Amino acid sequence: MAKHDKTDGEMLKGTLDMMILRTLVAGDAHGHTVAKVIERTSEDVLEVEQGSLYPALHRLEDRGWVSSYWGVSENNRKAKFYRLTVAGRKQLVLETSRWRQMIRAIGLVMGEELMADGGTR
Amino acid sequence: MSWLRFFRRSRADAELQEEIDAYLAEETTENMARGMEPGEARRQAGIKFGNPRRVRETLWQQNTVSLVDTLCRDLKYAARTLARTPGFSLIAIAVMALCIGATTSLFTVVRSVLLRPLPFRDPGRLVMLYEHFRDARSNQEGFNYNPVAPADYYDWRAQTHGFEDMAAVRYWQFNLTGERGELPEEVNARGGSWNLFPLLGVPAAIGRTFAESEDRLDGTAVMLTWSLFERRFAGDASIVGGQIHLDGKPYTVVGVLPQWFTYPDAKVQVWVPYLSGLPPDIVPHHDYHFSTVVARLRPDVSLASALSQVEAVQYRLHSQNLNAPVAEDVAPRTINDDLARDVKKPLLILMCAVACMLLIGCLNVANLLVARGAARQKEVAIRGALGAQRLTLIRGQLTESLLICLAGGAGGVLLSLAATQWLSSTWKDLPSAASIHVDGVVLGFACAVTFSAAMLAGLLPAISSTGKAALAALQASSRTAGGNLSRATMRKTMLTVEIAVTVVLLIGAGLLLKSFARLRSTDVGCVTRNVLTLDYSLPAQKYASPEKVNAFNEDLLEKLRALPGVRAVAFGSSLPGEGYGGDDVFTIKEHPPLKPGELLPDALIRETDPGYFSALQIPLLKGRFFTGDDRLDHAKKVVISSALARQYFPGEDPVGRTIHVPARKDADYEIVGVVGDTLWQVGRPVMPTMYFPMLDGGLDHGGSLAIRTDSDPLAISVPVQKQIAALDPELPVSNVQTMQQAIGNSLGNARFSATLVLSFAVLSLVLASVGLYGVLSYLMTQRTTELGVRMALGARRGQVLRMILLDGLRPALVGVALGSAAGAGITRLIRSMLYDTKPLDPGVYVAVASTLVMVATLACMIPAWRASRLDPMQALRAE
């Protein structure tokens, strides 16, 4: 597989799937919307790389967590819409709680903000 | 990864393309809303999305089952390479088809004959029981399985408990006619005890099997086999309950056997109960051996313990009848082995022979692949340099041999369909020939053979051509590549093995062929050229008195002798070379009584008309032949064979002595003459023989006519049959053939194994010599430059020729030496199939070795000659 260049907005491995699922909670969406919502919500910190968005969407569909159908976009264009399935919702709950545990654990390890001279604030 | 997605990759890709297009359109619209020019908006959308091809590739990869994908690619690549050299591919495929086909059809036969359980209930617990004599003479031709006497069978059944049940089967023949004697035909029959069919688990297809009350001496129940039922009674079920006439006596048809039931062979037409029609005085005897016994083991008893009970009974019977031929032991045999007794060994040997041929075929294809590997050295080196793993390269080459073997295997299976058909219809001695066919197991076997052949043929060259040395081909001067030398060595090693195996096959074939030639040229002890033989049997009902029997026989012989072209006519109960025909024990009146434990003298019995000996040109050694006066009440005479005189009258004149034969009216017979020995079967030792006058008018007078003619004996068969029909239009004749045909048929096994092994050996020889030629041509091409240098420096053509020739002959000579040594060890296995031929017959070894060296020289000569004709200048410029 081709190697991806590192970008500022690179996401933690596995978090993209979770965020896609989270985005779809609000309602069915097509790929463009999903990417836009993630970017906007993260205040443009996270930039969804298209090279991983579509493979991720297809992967989620294979696992049965989202389903897809062809529909018409808000701009009256034919687009493929994705919908969260029941299994996908369960998976999202699972991943979210795992994610919170992880954040807490990492937060505990990292402690307070580190100053440039090595001391803590 | 799901298989479904794998096959829908293209559709998924097309959908993704649409999705990407939708995204770009969406983004462009948004950009335009932000106030960009349409062109700029599209460009920015494209920049934002990045390379759509990469997204598609990622998804394609994600959907791919990589193993299958590479396999498909390998297959495509291999097919293309093979198609580029159609000559090579066709030869390789033909070789594999031949080898796989031969192996498969032999396996088909072996499986049906030796391995497949018979379609009986729980056949694993069925076992055949025989008597077994301990003395050396009975066992000289291998372990003896002696048929069982009726009284022994009844005692075994009554007095032992290890078997659920035991049934007896005996051979019989009937003259089947309609009610008024119309449509006569000789039918093969078996007498089976009433419990036989329940024991085997064979129900009647129509009607019922025999009842216990029908199994008696005057029983008249009969069962038809399906083939007779279909053929003669047009499958009309109303025949059950009706009557048919056997030997002029009415029998009631109680049932019809199922179509699949062809035990013990397909020739049997009717079954009667075991006792039905047996002469009453035979039943209580322990020394009338004519039955086979099939027993069903009880599930809770081991064969050994069940058998030991029967052996105890048998040994007691032996002790109670010390002088009579009552065996000491009991010998078991599986029901499959029992049916396959004569063909088991030839089959196994043929199987070994085809396995050898298969090995040679694989080595040959491997050799061809190595040669191709040499031509593709650069390609392999470049692929290796570009990062292909060694395993990938080996897999690629293996795929090629797999393709060759698959095509060969498919051709082989088609070939084996035809070959199996031919084998089962031509090889008369095969039991259950009708059930021999290709089925799933056989196809599975063919697949297994194909894949192992592909591995064997592909792995060696693949490993050798992808080694580290392969990269050396990229170096500037590729002619010094180290791979060449080791590869040449490997090819020579394979050749040596090929030639050694060929030598073993040739030696085996040579021995079998020589033994067959010996059999063919065996002197049976009488004239066999221009002799027509045929059998007939007078029905007891119609020829009820000795006078009637004699009148018919004498009338017929007189008429036949008067036919134009007929030189002489013999009539006897059986003819030389045409089988056992029965034996009887006797005592010699003038000799002292036997010591306890000494076996009674035993000899074959024949009944002959007075002209028998002179017509068959069996020489008179002492005394006289029978005359027309030795008839009816004056028929207590016997003529003995030279072997009988030697064995039982050593150093005395047997003529005038008297022998007493208990089984023959319990009467005394005066020895009137001694005649030369004849063989009862070609390839078997001479046995003492007693001849009794046919004209005693006994009522059981089936017999064989032998008519010696001036020219082609078959031309006289119709006039002969007309004479018989003129005397009795209802009398059927059978086995109309020349004596040489009759004797030749009895050699079917020997002829078959000799010719088949020979043809496998010749094919192997051709393969080996093609291999030799190929290797040498290849070596010569490799050495073109070297040879050019040599010649430029002054080497003469003769020297070059000798050098190349020796190079090729060395593996051949080593192979011959190895093969001869192996042959000496292996041919001991076929010793029992050889007649009058030693396993180490020097003639055969010399012939094989010289044939091989000659063929090898021829195969090497062409490339060597070509090498010596090289133009040095051209050779030097070759690279």
C-alpha cells in the first residue's frame, strides 16, 4: 500500500471510522458532507484526507455498520448517501467509551502542561 | 475479505468513480458560491481531493483476495509463456497425458478388482474358507487353497460357533431347454446352499431365494440371474413359479436374482440349491473337493478364534481319514482376493510399471523445463533484481508445470476412459469386469497424481533456476554464469535416474516376454496344429442307458471321421492343455497297504474313446491303447501316463497290474498301457493321469471333441456341427475353437502382463532417449563458444565428436549399471510369474543393456555430429 505523507491534521489511527459514525448520527449524509462536517466541527483542525475517507466508508459498509443508497444531494446532484445501521450505532457507543477511557488514561500520564524549560506550570 | 467483493471489484470501482465525481461537483459548486471562476473552482476541488486514482487503487486492494489475484496472474503469465513455445508445450502435455492416463486406468482396474468392497451386506466380515494341505507337493506352486469337501462343510457349519453362518457354492453346468427340448443351450450354473443369499444379504429381485427344504438331493428349485431372465424370458416376471428344463428335468423357478448380482462371475446363468442334483454317494465324503465356502464372521468374535475352531474340526477329520486326501488345515482368504486370485499379482506389477513410467514422464518434463529455464535465465535475473522474491519466481515456474500437468491430466482422464474400457473387455480373466468404470474416487486419484506430477516436474527446475547464481546472468559476460554447470549436473542426474528406471522396466518386460515365449512354445505332449475342438454334453434324461450313450458317441465319431478333410477324431472328457478336469485317489492291488499317515496315490482322470491317443498323437510307451472291445462290462481297463508309472511303479512294469479306484464304482481296473505325458495346463507341472474307456457308457458324459484336419480347422466347424445336429437337433455344442486358441486363451494373464509391461517399457525408452537427446543438444548450445575456441586452436572434428558423445553416454552408462543392479533386486518379486525363466536371466540383461546403449548412442550421435560440424568462426561470433 502506498505510504501516506504526514500532515498536520493527521488523525489518530482508528479515529476516522469513529468520527464518521458519529457524524452519521445526525442523519444520512454523502461523502462530501461527512468530510465537511468533520472539518467544521473540529474548527478546521482536522482535515479529512479524501484518500482515506472513501476506503473508510466502504470498509464500514462491509462490516455492516453503515448502509448506502444513491440519492439526490441538496444541490440536486446524484450522490451516494450513507446511513448508520443498528450495528453501527452499537459500535459507535462501544468505540466512544473506549475512546474516553483512552483520553483519560493519556491525560493522567501526561499530567500538567509542560513548559519549554522542562518544568511544569 | 469476502469472495463476493472480490468478484465485484470492477463494479465497486465504477461506483466509487461516480462517488468521486459527485464529490468534485459538490466541491466545485461550493467554490463557485465562494466567488471563484468555474475553471478555478474545478481546479481547487481537484486539488482538495487529491489523486482520485490513488483512492481507487486503495479500495481495489482492499477488495482483493491477494492469493487468488496472484494465482490468476501467474496462470495468465504461464499460459502466455507456454503458448509462445507450442512445440514444447504439446510434447510435454502429450507425455503427461500418456503417463497420467495409463496410471489412472490401471488404478481404475485395481480399485474395482482389489479394493472396492463387494455390494453385499457388511462385506468386511465375509471370508472365504478353504482346506489347506501341508505337504510340500501341494504347496510347490505357492500356498494351496484347496476346495472343500461337502462333508467337511457340513461338519464345520454344525460344530463351530465363531461364524454367524457358512454357505457352500459348487460349480455346475446344465443344458437348458424349453419344455419340449427346444432352444437348447449350455448354461453355467452354481449350486449354492439355501443360506447363501441370506448370508450375503442378497434379496431376490423377483420371487424369493431358496428355502431350506429345497436344498436336498432331489430338489428342483432354480433361480435365474438377471441376464438370463432378460435375455431368454424377455424380463417377463410370470416365469417365476413356472418351469424350465435343465438336462431334460423340470425345475421350478422360485426367483430372479438382482441385476447387480454377478457373483462369482457374470457368466453364471442359473443357481440351484447346493445339494440339488448331487450324486448321493458324494455328500458324506471328506475327500471330494469341489466347493468353495463363504462364511460370515460374528461381530463379537475375532477371525483368528473363529478360524481356530474350524481348524480343530478339520484336523480331527484329517486324523480320522489318515490315508485319504483330507487336509490338515483351513485357510481363509478375503472375498476380493478370492475373485482376483489370478490377476492380483499381474495387476500389482502393472501398477508398478505405470508408476515407473509416470516417474520417467515427470523427470522428462522437468528436464524440458530446465532447458527452458536456461533460455530464460536473463528474464529471471532481471525480475529478481527488480525485487521479485525467490518464492514468487518459483511459484511462477511451478504454475507452468501445473498448467502442463493439468492439460495432461485432462487428456489422461479421457485417454483412461478408453483404455479402461479396452482393458476390461480384453482382459478375460478380470473378475467383475462389468463393474470396472471411472468414478469420483478415480477422478480424485487422477487429480492427486496430476498435482504430485506437477510438483515433481516443476519444483526441481524452479529451484535450480532461481538460485543465487541466477543473478550472475546479469553480469557482463553471461557465458560464464555459474548456474550452467550445476544445472547441467542436475539434468544429467535426472537423466541417470530416468535411464535406470527404464532399464528396470525393460528387464521386467524382457523376463515376462521370455517367459511368455517359453509358455507359447511349450510342448503340451500332443498335436495342437490344425485341431478343432468343441464340447457337448448328452442330457441324462434322454440318454438314459449306457447303450444309448455309446450309440450316439460312436455314430458321431464314425460320421466325423468320414468327413472330407478330417484326418482323425478324438473324444475325451477333457483335452490336454484345457484344464484340470478332476482327480481321484486309488490304491495299487499288488502293492503292500499304505503306512498310516501316507497319502493315497492321486491322479487326474480322463475318459477317452479308443481313437483318442492316436488322433492326438500321444505316444504309446508300453502295452496297448483302448480298443472298441473295452466297452460296457469289459471296460474295467485303465491306461496310465508315463508320470504315473514313474511315480507309483518305479522300477517295475505297470502293465498288467491292477488299481482300485474307490470313487469309480469302487472297482478294480487293469492297467493295459502306458502313454506319454500331456500337460493339463500350460505352465503347470505334469501330473500323473489315468485314462478310462469312454465306452463304459457312464451317464455323465460331457466331453470334448478334437478333430484333426488337413488345413484350416475352423473351416470344418460348420460341417461338424451339421453332423451333430443330424443325430440330435436338440444337442447344444459350445467352445468351438482351435486347440491353439483354447491353449492361447489359458495364457491370457501371461500374454497381457508381458505385452503391457513391454509397451510401458518401450514408451519409457522413447522418453529416456528423447531426454538424452534434449540434454545433449542443450549442453552443446551452451558450449558452442568453447567448442569454437577449441576448433580454432586446432581440435579435430573427431575429437569434438568423441568428447560430446562421451559426455552424453556417461549418464547413460551409469544409468544402465544402476538399473541392472536395481533390476536384479526387484525382479525377484515377479519370480512367481515367470515360467522356465530365471529372474537373473543373463540373455535378458545383455539384451536390455545393449538396446539401451544403442538407443543412447543414437540419441547422442545427432548433437555430437552437429557439434563436430560447427564452423569455428561462426561459433566464436555466436554471442
